[in-house]
Amino acid sequence: MRQNSLLLITNSFPYGPGEQFLETEVKYLALAYETVIIIPMTIGENKRKVPENVKIINNHMYARYNKFYALKYAVWSRLFWHEIVYRPSVLKRLSSIKLLIGSIGLAKMVFKEVHAELIDQVAADFKGLTIYSYWLRPSAILGCMLKEKYNTVKLVSRAHGGDLYEDRRSDNYLTLRKYLFSNIDLICPISKNGAAYLEVKYNLPASKISIFKLGVDDPKFTTKMSTIPNVFQLVSCSFLSPVKRLDLIIQSLSKFGHLNENCMVYWNHLGGGPDEKRLRGLTDKLPRNIRSRFWGSLPNKEILNYYSKNEVDLFINVSSSEGIPVSIMEAQSFGIIVAATNVGGVSEIVSNKNGFLLSSTPSIEEICEVFKEVATGSKASREKKVASKMNWQKHYYAAHNYNSFINQALR
């Protein structure tokens, strides 16, 4: 039976290229609720298609972020001064102050702009409404502000990686943790590692935390491995930033290419980012038997289309920090072998049975050994390919995971 309304707060979805994984989840939310109202914290171009009963509040004056108003709203907010008292170390780092002002300021601006329309869309008292923040970022701060005004609502937030682990930032700071954890009814990390971090770092009771994994749909297809002898097809998929350590892939390919001159390697990277120009320059020095291509930012459907139309021997992720990457779920759903570093929640999806669980700081030699094993088409590799798809089906099947989240967390 459908419930009435759900309020979903995102970074920018359905606008822009980010938060691709919500494209799948929103379909299940739309089936469960009569109306799903989305508030994107920022608005850009290229609005993606959503189900008919999904309504977007998009008349925001803050579409072009205004630093002056953010500063004004932040410094006049009790949240700002409470945070300074709670964590005085914020004042020691300019990056921390900017993050605090930006987060509070954005949430305040959004609250001011959307409040009246929300009353029209839902009800004057918001009674029985569930607010679902996709991140423990300004979206969750906005959710808390709404809950403070309308205490009949239920507030749920997911927690992923960059919005959860403070040590991902050079200043080891994420905003308003005390405020968020006091107001959010249920925090839903996507991994066991994230749940343990919340319990240990913030001393949160287990009753306030519930793990709900993300998932991807069944592509109804299994990607083939290379059918041409002495050809190795490698794929990676991520935002191009230093934390993803693409340099390490390039260095490993360089050594593998020199040691295996009779093997032709094709490396395709799906995804763009600020590091792209520098990384392209590094690939210019690769041996002639290593060919690379950076595809830039792609819509999610084009990434899935790549897996269905191309041969792939190995998917690799050597990031220094992760939650549980949806990119790995997608690769496994196509039956692609995955090699990934043992960071964050990665060991919950990749093992040496269904792929290759690399050390958290793998050497070039360790990565080259994986390349060699897969490139030679060993029996063990073929078994890992079957196990990879089975692991997705058992643990990261979208229909099961999202319906469980809706029924057990949101309702």
C-alpha cells in the first residue's frame, strides 16, 4: 500500500551529472509513495527524467550560490556559535571555517526559499511526513531545521563516505556532527565499516544506526572477457581526484607493459574530474603496448552501456578511501572481476573469492600480479568472474535493498 508523501533532500539530483545512483533508487521510492518531493540543495542544468509522481521544488533563488548571504545567515545563526563552542579547533583552519559557514548558510538559504512551497505541497503541520536526506551534509542540516520547526516529522539520513569519515579531509572536520546526530531519528550508513565508525567516533547508540546497502538493477547481461589472445581489457570508473590514486594504475600499467611486451593492454577510464589533464599527461609516457582512453563524465546509462557492448577482463579501484562504491556494484552485476583496495567498506563487497582484495596501499608489484593472473585467463580468474556476479545478486540487488530500506527505515 502506498504511503502519502516522502520528502527527499539531495545535493543536486535530478540536476547535473552527479548522484547517478539515485536514478535507480528514486524509481523504488516513487512506487512506494503517492508523492515524492525532492529538494535539491543546488540547481544546475540538464534535469534528468524522474517518475511522474516525483515533484521537484526548484524555484530557488539560491540556484547561484551567494557567498554574502551564506556568511550573513551563518554568523547570525545559533548553530554557528554553538559549533564554535563545541569544537573550538574549527577556528584554527580556514578550510574548516569556510565549510561551516557554507554548510549553515546554504541550509538556511534553502529553508527560507522552499518553506512556503513545502507547506503547499505537503500540509501546514507536516504531520506524518518522513524526511529523507541522502547525505550527512547540508541536506541533513536542512532536514534538521525542518524537524525543529515541525516535530511530528521523521528524519532519516544515509551516510556514505565523504560525508561520514572526517579523516578524508585534510582538516579532519565535518560540520555540525553533534547537531545532526541529536536531531536525526535514524542514521543509515551503507556499510558495516561506516556503522562501526559512527559508534566508535561519536559514541552513538546502536539503536540510532541501521545499515542499509545501496544496490543496482539487474542488467540481464554478463560482460565477456577478451576473446583475442594476448589482449587485456582493463576498466576503471571514478571521479578523477587525488583520493582515487589513478597515478598508481598508470605506474602499474607502465611496469606491466615493460614486463609483458607481447601483451596488448587497453585501459579505459569512465569518469572525469579536475585531475584529468594531469593524468592524460602521465599516460603519454606509457609503453607502446599500453593504450589508454579517458572518456570524461558520462551519464550512468552510458557507463552501463559500455559494459554491455565491450569486453572487460578486470575492473580496478585503487582509491585511498571509500564507502562501498556503486561503481563496483555495477561491475559485479555484469559479472566483471573486480580488484580494489581494502579501504572503508570495500572488503564487504570484494574478496579474494569473488575478485582481488588489494592491500590498502598496494605496491606496483602487487597490482601487476593481479594484471598477470587475469591476463593469462587462469581457471581461478574464470571462477572469480562467476563469484563476482553471484555476490552482486546476493548482497547488492536493487529491488531487495531499496524495498528493505523503504519498509524498515523510512516507514
